[in-house]
Amino acid sequence: MRVVLAYSGGLDTSAILLLLREQGHEVITVTVNVGQEDDMEGVEEKAYKLGAYKHYTINAVKEFAENYVSKAIKANALYEDKYPLGTALARPLIAEKVAEIAKKEGADAVAHGCTSKGNDQVRFDLVLKYYLGDDYKIIAPVRELGLTRAKSAEILRKHGFEPPGAHKKYSIDENLWSRSIEGGELDDPSAEPPEDAFAWTVPPEKAPEEPLVLKVSFRNGIPVAINNEKMDLEKIVKLLNRLLGLHGYGRIDHIENRVVGLKSREVYEAPAALALIESHRDLEKLVYTPKELRFKKLLDQYWSDLVYQGLWVEPLRLVIEKAIDELNKWVSGDVVMKVYKGSLRIIGRSSEYTGYSEKLIDYDTGWYPSAEEAEGFIKIWGLHSLAAAKARGLNNL
């Protein structure tokens, strides 16, 4: 049987490659670059050493930025108000590329290294089923055999290979948008994450004494320039990850509700994601009407939930995105942020579509309703509330 394996080059997928070869399958490995800082040539070399029949390395960083990260920015995508969906966004793209290779190579099955406890099994399986249907078998050895890291290491040693990362303290998933850190000491939610868990961000207390001030320019909801220098989204994200991380900004530590019903302690680094979403939300407040702003929050939350829960194939996602795109037509302008020792504040914003008027709001020279207009407004505004409160005898408000 010819099997296409989503291959990261890590411990589990390396062991899976050996297991599949041991079972007599012809294995084609696929590594999709979505911005992880891996040696892609080294990953390919490792795949062939482990017995891969053929290997594909697919550079999808630009596609990830323009077709996935851009949507997350426009949707202010923070699952449970914290997690910027880094891994959740990348999985559908990786699964799509694996499916493309499976069709191209005439494979009989596809394989991945997801566990039965995680969210990624849902994200992979549903997208693979969408593109491949029921004609292809999905093989998930970690889920099916209960492979642990220790068992995976044992398989590699049995075949004469040194297990990659067998002694690492954490399980890491990295892409352009975020760095996810799990396992080890982090499984204790009462303990502060050790400093060795972090790679993109310095400890805030060790960040520079001088604050960093940056201007981000948006066009139709998408960042297009930093300090007036135009650049594509991929470059903007990379630049902000580096600059903001040096100032200790971008760490996330929270309790997350997984799709499978478990609570997990999750630690992330996402300097660019958090900064761009905060800037985008601030600009939205400047241009949206109050009703647009409140409705947009509902759209954002629903979109984030669908993506996190692995429902990239849900038709409602596309419907929500159309509404989000329509509202983002007006989200153009500049946002100025100040970053200092792990904190970020928006200190200025401007837009050609702003609903803000200094002439109206100024308390000395601005427009004032007449006393009659103000009193009439208050009376009508509170009619329903007053009538209900009196009818129900609410004496102790």
C-alpha cells in the first residue's frame, strides 16, 4: 500500500515512518513549511534515511500568511480571548497539501501523528476527508496504537536510529503565527512556566529600558506597512515577532477547553499575532458604528470557535468570512503602539473613515444638545426600563 505521511521530522512521525515501512508500505513523506524554523533539507535527509520512498518539501509560508493569517487578523481571532489559533490555522493548510500529494502519487492512504487527546486529529481528519473522500484510508498510529514518546524512541533505537528530541522537556509546534509549548513541567497549572520554555520572547524584566514605538498601517483590515515602510504580511509578522519578542511581549499562559472535552494548560508565544489583533480591534472602534462593533464581536467569536474546533470545512465559516470581509472594507488607517517590558499600549490611531469628530466631542467649543433635546432623549431612552422596573416592584436596584 502506498501511504502519504504528514512528516515533521520529529520523534513521533519518524517512528511512524519506520512502523509503516515495517508493515511493508511504500511511504511518501510530506513536510509543509508554514514558517517553522526547521532545517528543511535536514528533515528531507532524515526521511530518506528512515526509508521514505519519496519526499516532498512544500513552501507554503506565503500562502499561510495571505490566505489564513490574514483572515485571523480581520476576525480578531483569539480562541477564548487568549489563543491566536496558530496551530489551528496551519493544520487545514497542511492537510490540504498532504491530500494534493496523495492524489498526485496515486496513494491508497494518508497518515499523521495526531493523538486521541488532541485537537489536531479533528483538524486533520475532517480536511482530509473533504479532499479525499472515503476512498483513502486515514492511518493514525499514535491514536491507534497508543504510541507514547518513550515507545516512539524505542522503535527508532530498535532500527538503529537516535531518537530526535527524545530528551526534550516540551512538545513544540511552531509556525509563522505562533509557537506552542506543551508538556513537562507545564502540565502543572499552578506552577509558573520555566524560562527555558520560551524562545521568541525575552523575560519582560530583562527587556530594554527604552520603550519601542511602532506604527502599523492597515488597508481593508490587513497590515500593509510598519513605520510607513510597505511590506507583505509574511515580512510584517516576522519583523514584529522579532522586535516585540525582544521587548518581552507576546507570552500567553492559560487554561484552554479542548474539542475532545479536556481542559489543558497551554503556553504560547505570539508577539506579532497579539499586537496586530490588538491594533486591528482598536482601529475597528474608530470606524465602526456601535451596532457594527457589537455585531462584529459575535462574528469574530463564532469564526474563532469554528477554526479552533477543526471545522474549517463548515460552510458557515465562509458565510461569516463574507460578513467580516465586508466590514473590513472600512478598517483602513494607522495605529501607533508602545511596547515596554512585556506590555503593549495603543497610544494613537487615525483613519479616513473615522466616525470620531473632535468638533462634536470637545467640551468647551463642541456641539451641545439643547436642554429640551437632552431631557427628551433621556425620557424616551429609559421608558421601557422604567416601566418594567415599576411593574415588577423592584425597590432595591
